[in-house]
Amino acid sequence: MTQLYIKEPYPYLGCEACNQQGCTDCYRLTKVELLGVGEFADRCDPVLKKSTIYVYKSNGRLPEPDLMVNNNNTALWLGSTVDRWNEER
Ligand SMILES: [Zn+2]
């Protein structure tokens, strides 16, 4: 599991940080968890084999990764991306 923080704007009218209406200046840090291929496979229902995920990956059947790391060699997905793909496939 890879965790990172993303800057997320306050989408609501009253900013929680500065109390300004319609503030677009403040951000909060939200922790997101990203899944590698093995975790992608485990999250699917029914659970897929990691090797199946690699086949899908080479066939272009996987969703666009949410983040590429390791010099663009490692694809990571948000759990929500995996869930959506899993429901639609
Ligand atoms: Zn603010």
C-alpha cells in the first residue's frame, strides 16, 4: 500500500480554515492510499490473480493508473478507481 497526501481545496462555501465565504486559497491535506498490481487483484470481487492483472495490463483492459512512480514503471490506482472498474467490467 502506497500512501501519499494530496492537496484538496475546500469545496464548500465556508472555508473551515479561514472562515471566508467561497475561499479558494486554503487547502487541506488528504491522505490517499494507492494500490499496486497485487493490491488491485486482491480488491477485485471475485479476487483476481496477480497474473491475470498483468495480462489485463498488457491488453490495455485496466483503467488508467492514477499515479505512475518508479520512473513510470509502476502503476498505482486509487481504491475507488479499482472499485469502479470492478463494477463495470
Ligand atoms: Zn480559506
